[in-house]
Amino acid sequence: MDKHDIPVLGNFYTKAEVDQMIADALAEARRIDEESMRKHNRDATIISMILGFTALALFVDGLLRILGIIPPFAGLDVNVLDAIAEKTKVIVEQDIANNDIIRFIKDQL
């Protein structure tokens, strides 16, 4: 008769065997957890790199379109440099006319 076999109760585990089974299960669970976290971190890093690169590319594309370096896309002209230059020119011309800066500069020379 096996020491783990009681005719009325049947088979059972000793405390040492139960402790060993729990320790083995915990070790396997930790191994699985570490492995799955490693995979998750790798996948999340790759996804973050792709999203970051895409966001940067779209930002640079928009910036270059605003600056007029890249031509408009689908008829949407977002180039603002010409408008800014024209408004600045008008403001400077008005300031020169209003303050008579040219006469002041000529008097200084």
C-alpha cells in the first residue's frame, strides 16, 4: 500500500507535495507573466515608433505645405507666406507714409 493511499479516503497529497506544486505553479506563472510582458513591451514599442514617425511625417508635410515648399494637395492651398509678406509690406508702407520716416532718414544723412 502506498503511503498516499488511504482505502476509505483515497489518494491525497502531503503538505510538502502541495507546497511544491504551489511553488512550481507560481514559478510557471511568473515565467509566463515575464514572457508576456516582454512581448507586450516589444509590440507597444513598435506601435509607438510607427505612430510617432507617422505624426512627425504629417507635421513636416503640413509645415512644408504652409511654407510653400510642397505644392498644394487636392486643391487645398494652405500657403500663408505670400499673405503674410503682403500684409507686412502694407503695414510697413503705411508706417512710412504716416510717420514720414523717409524725410527723417534724409534729414539725418
